[in-house]
Amino acid sequence: MTISIDYDNTWTAMQAELNMFALMLKQVGHTVIITTCRNGWSDDMIFNPIPHWIPIIYAGSNFKQKAAEDAGHKVDIWID
């Protein structure tokens, strides 16, 4: 199963908890991704880091679902 977590006001609001949650999901075989409407990396993201093993999908002005699919992910659960 693939679970997508939004970055702004989701990951950033509960970084420690979602980090533990994502690790638990990975350990039992699920895929976790971050899907954000940002256009790309920005310096402020250093304050709410994402583990290196979680891919970040930058949707920009596209729909998140399409951006995730274009990156090869069929998301089953969206945490947004």
C-alpha cells in the first residue's frame, strides 16, 4: 500500500509523530511518500526535514494525484 503525506501544515505540524508513523509503515512493507503543491525544494524545508528514504513529489500547479502517478506511485491513502 502507498501512503502519501502532505508537507505543509501536515508533516510540518506533526513531524516527530509522522516520522515515527512513516517508519512503522515502512517496516511492515508499505511505501510512504510526501506529496506537496510546492514547486521544489526551498531552504525553509531544512527546519522540518524528511527522512532520505521518503520520496518527495513536487506537484506544483498540478493535482497531487497526477503528480504522484507521473512519478510512478499509485496512492492508496492520502494524509492531507
